[in-house]
Amino acid sequence: MRVLVEMGNRLLGEALCCLINNRFDGYSAEIRGQWPVQPVIDFVILDCKTCRDELFSEYKDAKFILIDNGLEENNLSCLLLTKPVDGVISPDMASDLLPKALLAIARGEGWIDHERMKSLLGHSRRGSNVPELARLSEADRGIVEMIVLGRRNREIAEALCLSEQTIKTHVSRIYRTLNVSGRTHLVFLVMKNR
């Protein structure tokens, strides 16, 4: 099995390749661009810094494994819903679990580190952002609904007879109030709480 490692932290990527190449029979790992001829890739191990659409397009037949470097639950949930990630592992996961994770993912099963799974399940039970949604003004809730419908700031401004800058100010305040990082995260939050 060939494993491509594409990490924002090159040192972590090299250490991961070394671990796979030296300890796991039947696996060959390389940093992206180091194979002389590009072989068929079975797995791509990446992190949130390298999680780009073109990587998923280039290796569309590979299984993707995300190294979770401490993403917030909302960000991890959003990433899992929007990207074709097959598994999530922690950088401090016991090394003997990595081949088990790779085998499970190769069989089409998902894999999420147990501690992270408990964290995600606990987070979803809390419904942490529901009170914040209720705290938005009626005007901000209307803007959120237009964002959920895919409208751009300019279109929202025209519909409400306001300037685009005023809408940007509202959107920034909405992001702060709901503790979200962008439109995708906001839409995910709203859909999750409906």
C-alpha cells in the first residue's frame, strides 16, 4: 500500500513517513513529490493546512486520512461534512493503532480516534451554539437566512436597501456572536440546529 503524506509541518510528515516505512510491512510512504514516478496512491495523509480541493481531485481513488492537530469541534465537523475524508487520527495516537486505522479505512470503514469521537459526541449533545442563534437580532437572523440561501453580501444589501459595507459589518458581528469562521461554518451551524 502506498501512502502519500502531505503535511503543513514537514518535520511531522517526515517522521510519519519514517514510522510507516520502518515499522509497517507492506506499506510505503513518501512526502508528496519525492517518488521519481508518481505511483498509484492508496492513502493520502494530510492536515487542515494541506486539505485542498485540488488534492482530492488529483488523488480521487485514494482514501484520505486527516491528522487532527487540535481543530475545534465545529471546524472538524464542518471539514468532515464538506471534504471526502475517510478517517481522522491524532498525531499522538499510539503507533500500533495506525496500521489498524489504515486497514479499517481500506475496507471502507471510517476511523476516528476514540478520544476525538468522545469529544465530538459530547459537543453535539451540548448544542453549544443554539443559545447564540437566539441572541441574534431579527435583522441579523434575516441576513443569516439569506446567507444560508447562498446570497452574496451585495445581493443581501440590494434586497434590504442597505450598503454592502453595512452588510459586511452585520456579517462580521454574526460571526463573532456565533463564534464561526466563515460562511460555510455558519451554514453548517444553522443547518445542524434546525
